[in-house]
Amino acid sequence: MNLDNIQEEWGNHYNTSIEGENLVIQLFKESKYKKIDSNVKRMKTQSVLYMIFNLLVIIYAWIVLVIHFKSIGISVSAALLILLSKVVFYKNVSQLNLMSKIKYTEPIVKLQKIIEHLKLERLKHNQFIFILSNIYFWLLMIVFFSMNPLVLIPEIWKKAAIVIIIHVGFSILWFPLSFWILSKYGALAQSSTFWTRLGKNSLLTDESANSSLNRTLSFLVEIKNFEKQ
């Protein structure tokens, strides 16, 4: 075998090695991108479902508002329900807009900023619902069943005043209680096993509300690190 043959053999071997390495990189990236797509699609589906639900609530609340416009108790409740539902609706629109900006061709630094912004939006969305959940529930019941609280409350008071006292008391205490719970979740050092475990499934912490986004970010970092090697 002369020198030319050796160079040709080495060149073929080198090109085969390069092609093999490129194939490994491509397969690795495709695997991670599929996982990222799966996480993003899941989040998009959740946001769309939230939007559909709130849109249906808004439409129904408008119908009730028009029908019972002269009934202050029902009409005011319907108006408040429309307002809260619109806030949640637009929060999900904002999240979908941020998700649409997650493109693999963008630099990872830019993607990290988008994802961090999205994580904050999702966390605020869940905490907003949590804090106002008690009010939202009663507004939904009043509007759905077209109950006039200005008529219903006095009637219940005559027969079972304790029921009104308990529900009003809980509604008042719920706001400081909800903020206290969020502060426990947001503590820098979790010394309690109970709060740590509860936080993982509460959808009110970064770990629970943004598990899909955290995985997405880790996959992007893996791809970037793999390309550097």
C-alpha cells in the first residue's frame, strides 16, 4: 500500500467518523426536541382549555347579566365574574404568546429569558386563582343558579344564622390565610417536610407550577452542552 492509498483510506475513515458524530448529535437533539415539544404542547393545551372554560363562563355571565339586569345582587355578581374571568383569559393569552416564541433557532440566552418570563406568568396565574378562588366559587354559584344573595342571605339568616356567619367568616379569613400559605411556599429555607411535600403538588411553587418548563430549560441546556463537546 503506497502513501496515496494510505491517505485515501484515512480520509474515508475520517469522513465516516465525522458523519457518525453528526448522526449522534442529530439523534440526540431530535430526542430532546421531541421532549420539549411534548412539554410545550401540554402547556398550550392547558392554556387553551382554561381559555375555553373562561370564555364559556363570560358568555353565560353576560346572558345572566342581561336577563337579571334589574336584580342588583345577581347583576353585580355577574359583572364581577366577567371581570375575573377576563383577567384569567388574558393571562392565558399572554402565556400562549410567550410559548409561541420558544423557537430552537434562537440563542439559548434568549430562550432562557422567555422561559423565565413564562414561568413567572404561570406562577402568578395560579396564585391569582388561588387567592380569589373562594370569591370566584360563590360568584359562579350565584350566576349559574341565578340566586339573588340580597334575598337569599336574609332568608337563610332567619333559619340558620350560623351558616351565614361561618361562610362570611371563612371568606374574610381566606385572604390572609391564602397569603400566609403562599409565604410558607415562598420561604427561602423549607425546614418543614410537610410544606416541602405539599409545595411539590400545589401548583403554587416554581417546582410544581413550572415542572414542564423546568424540564424544557434543562433539555435546552443539555443540547447546548452536548454541542460544545
